[in-house]
Amino acid sequence: MKIPIENSSAIGEIVRASRKAQGIRQDDAAGSIGVSENFLGKIERGSDSVQWGKLFQVMEGLGIRVILDVPDNVASQMPSRSTNKDKP
């Protein structure tokens, strides 16, 4: 399912829903992903001040895949993506 993301709160809602859908407590999810429970809570609350690397670590740990829909002219300016537009 594609869900538009307009702010950090939207990401937080998705992270929380993904964790709950898997029946995982917040402390267990944080431990298995390798982040603190406090950090995971900040993400789920939509904090604007989280580290990008850890955010992606959490999303990967919960099976959340991020795909950005950009105009073709933007994609063509990215050397690593210009020949593989359909690959994430």
C-alpha cells in the first residue's frame, strides 16, 4: 500500500502501526532492531529531531520500505538511478 508522507508524524504513525501489526512490544522491537526504547518512542511520536540513519534502521527492522516518487527529470540527474528508474 502506498501512503503519502507529509511530515514526521505520518512516519511515526506508520512505524507504530507496523510494530503493533506484528504484535511486538515497543521495548522488544527496540531491542531486536538495536535502538533504545526511548528512540523508538520518539519516532512513533513523530519527533522532528531523530537521526536519519537510525530512522532507516528502525524502518528496515520493521519491514517498512521507503520509495520516493520523483519527476523523471530529477531521476535522470541521478547517475546511480538514471539507468534503473524502476529499481528502489
